Amino acid sequence: MNAESPTLVDRTARGIWVVVGFLVAVEFASGILQGYYTPIFSDLADHLGVSDADLNWLEAAQLIVSALCVPPLARLGDLIGHKKVLLLATGITALATWWTVVAPDFGSFLVAWAIQGAYVIWLPLEVAIIHKRTGGDTALTRRAAGVLVGALELSVIIGAVAAGALVGVLPMWAILAFPAVAVTAVFVVIAVGIERDSGTSDGAFDWLGLAVLTIVLGLVMAGLVGVRVLGGGSLLAWGLVLVGLVAIVPFWRIETAVDDAGRAEPLVDVRLLVSRAQWPVQLTAFLFGMSVLGAQIPLSTFARTDPEVVGYGLGAGAGFVSALIAEYVVFMAISAFALPLTSRWFGAARAQAVACFCVAVGYLLWLPLHTELWHGLLAMAVIGLGSGTLVASLPAAAAAAAPASRTAFATGMTNATKTVGGAIASAVFAIALAADGSIADAGLGHAPLSGYLTVWAVCGLAAAVAGAMLLSSRR
């Protein structure tokens, strides 16, 4: 029996790496979606006939859909099987991505772009598939997850470089078709390469919690859209934001009631989220999401803005933005790999605080330094160093601060809270970038410099607050 155990382990390990090989293709498509569009956002604005500021609504809408997708799809995976839900999410993403290719106007493109956010559940489902195939082997699951994340980061760079090379060479519809082809291909890969599994959980689905959470986020986002459309003095718009925030109270009561009744898993374990060990991690994820997700489009459009036409901007082409993304991802990878060392030097919480301050310094550098290409390279290198540490450490910190039965929920919520922070920031940034500024010709569609300065200040201050809060809560 003992003699056969190593052979069985070896076979299991080999089988896992075959599955990981198929899932790497999925993460390759995920990286394409996350890196491909960034260098071409200015070209996309021209294609859709909208301003740079309006592009931020794309990010806001997609992030809200992503935040709403994670809890129910993760729960559904436990109920009916992870492969089925992975196929469902990939099919939805593929259809939405093809929709962006043929969308006739900005409104239609916005809807398609928002639905495309279903891809955010891919990585959690992939890790769940691997964890189940390993029989709960944490070390092997962690190694496999590291391979998937490495493939993701590499494909972000590949996607950004590819888009920068294609813009100006192919028509926009052909450029937009490349991500659609990639996602469609991985749908086939999942269907053929991943074996079917069954659900591992019993109980009912918390539909009421999902409905109320949707109302909460929907009201807040509708109010922010109202501020953009109706103006900052609109009582209706701010009233919607206020009602959305107040609706958190009944959501809290519903989720605690579900937990007490024990008839179903609550969609959001609110008691765990506000526990003394957990809330600093989740709040850090929220504040970090404001910059890492909310500022992507403003950084891209500012870099592409021609200073000879508008009076500010880096005047860079899509190729430079691709290089900027590549540099950012490389520095993220450096700091992520150095996490064990920095955690040993500073301690886990202090290492996260230092990372937050790095992000803060990087964004605040944009305030005085935003006229030369090297200014952008310097700022993004500093931001990347902080971001890599936070991306790598926040899920682990959440898991360490959660009971054994809630580790998956806690790690998933770091992604959800980060996404909500990015969605709200994107909406706020859309309002700031649409404000009146120093543009001689409003018809150019460029955002004012004051709007960009607001974006960088908000991102920098949010990261600084997160760092100070981590130090304070640690004491």
C-alpha cells in the first residue's frame, strides 16, 4: 500500500498539470481581455464617436457587473459543478465580446462591454477545479494557481503589445475581433479539455440577497450617472445615491437572517466582513480597486493626448502605451515574487502598508510630473511595485483572517470589494473628466487637465488612507 502511494501521487500530479495546461489557455484569453484594449481606448473613443470622459462609463458598468457576478456564480459552481459555470461564464463573455465587434453605437457597445465582465469569475472557478482535482492538496493547488497567474500577466503584456501594433493597420472592427476569437477558442478548450464535475454543496441559493445587492449597487451607480447627465446640483441624482447607501441596512438584515436561519448560505457573510481581523483587508481591497481598476482608462487617454493640440498630455502612440503596460506588469511581477522577502522584513501588515504608500507616491508623482514620457514610465514603475504586492498578498491575508470554512468566501470578497471600489471610482472619474476645463475646443472630445489631476489625487489619497489604516489597525 505504501509502495503504491508515491505512484498514485505522481499520477495525480501529472493529471493536474494536464488540466492546468488547458486552464492556462483560459487565463491567456483573460489576459488578452485585460491588456488588449488599454492602448487603443483613444481610438475606440473616435470609433464610437464619444469623448474620453465617456469611456470611463465602460469601466464602471463592467466592474459593477463583475462585482455582481462573483458571489452568485461562485455559489452556483458549488451547487451544480464548476465546469458548467465556467462554460456558462465563458459563453456569455464570448457573445458579449462579439457584440462589441458589431455594436452600432456607444449605448449598444456599453451594454456588451458590461456583460463581458462575466470573465472575472474564471480564475476563482479554475482554482476550485484544481483544488477539487488535487483532493484538497493546498501546496499543489497554490503552485498551479501561480502558473495560471503567471500566464495571465504574460498575456496582458502580449495583448497590449498586439493591440498597439495593430492599431492604424487594421480597421477597428477587425481589431476588436481578435479578443472575440480568443474567448471563443477557450470555450472549445474548456468543453473538450476539462472533465465534467458535480456540485459539492447543498442548500438553497440566496436569491433575495442577490436582488437587494443589485438594487444597492444599481441605485448608487444610477445616481452617479445622474450627476454626470443632470449636473452636480441635481437633487434627484444625489437622492438616488443616498437611497442606495441606505438600502445597505435591509441588505445587512437579510444576510444575517439567512445566516441565522441556516436554510441557505448567505450571498455575503457580512458578520465575517466586519470582524476585527477581516475589515482592514477588505477596506484596503476597496481603496486599492479605486486606482488599480478605476484609473486604467484615464491613464491611457492622457498618454495618448497630444499636447500640441490640447496643451497637455504625453502625445504618445498606442505602442508607447503598450510599453507602459508591459513595464507596469513587470514591476508588479517583481514585487509579487519578492513578497515573502518583504513580508519577512516588515511583517505582513506593514509590507501591505508600504505597498499602499508606493501606490500613493506613484499616483501623486503624476501631479507635478506629467509632461514627458519618462515621467509616465517613472510613475507607473512605482505604482507597479506597490500593486504587485497588494494583488499577491490581499487574498492570502483575507484567508488567514477567516475561519477554515470561510476562506474561499474571504478571498473571493477581496476581488469583489476591489471591483466595487473600481466601479465607483470609474463613475466618479467620468464625472471629473467631463467637467469644464481648459480645453479651447470642446468638440475635440478631450477631458480637461483638472479632471486628470483629480483622478491622480483621488487614487493617491485613497492608497495613502489604506496604508495609514493598515498601520493603525495593526497597532
